[in-house]
Amino acid sequence: MALEKSIQVTIMGRKYPLRVRPADEALMYRLAAVVDEKMQAFRAAHPEQPELTAAVIVALSLAEALHEAHETLRALDATLCETVQELLTLLEHPESAATLPEQPASDAI
């Protein structure tokens, strides 16, 4: 089994050869399509701008999205850690848990 595979992606009408793991081939085609779509949209909105400007603006946009995703993951991780700590505390000291409200009998409805 080959460790890498040669593929070609097309962005802004240009073909770019890449070497990827076979397992990443479909993902790389999808990512290239996203980059191409964003660059095409930028060029359509700003035809006077050079292609390099479109590439830089798209790169910054994708970097911003990646940063926001990392921040969201950090916040979720912090929340998860707090929840796990609370659960561990409850397991270690069940007497500290608040009494749950009584549930109505199922035939009371």
C-alpha cells in the first residue's frame, strides 16, 4: 500500500499537483473545491483585484474561521472539564447532591 498518492486539484482554472495519503484524497478534493469557490466569489465581487490578492484574502478568511473553530473547541473543552469535575465530585460525595424533586406517579396523569 502506497503511503502517498499523486492527485491534481484545480483552483481558479489552474491545476496543482499534490501528494496525499490515499485516505485523505476525497477530503483534499473537497477542500480544494472550497478554496476555489471562495476565490471565484472574491474575484467575481472584485474583478479588478489580482489573483494573488484573492488568494491572500481567502487564506485570511479561512484562517479566521479556523481560529474561531479552535476558540469554540477550547470553550467546549473547558465546559466539558467542569462538568466531568462536577460529576466526579458527586460520585465521590453523593451526600452533597441536592435532593431531586419528586416525580409524579405515572398513573397520576
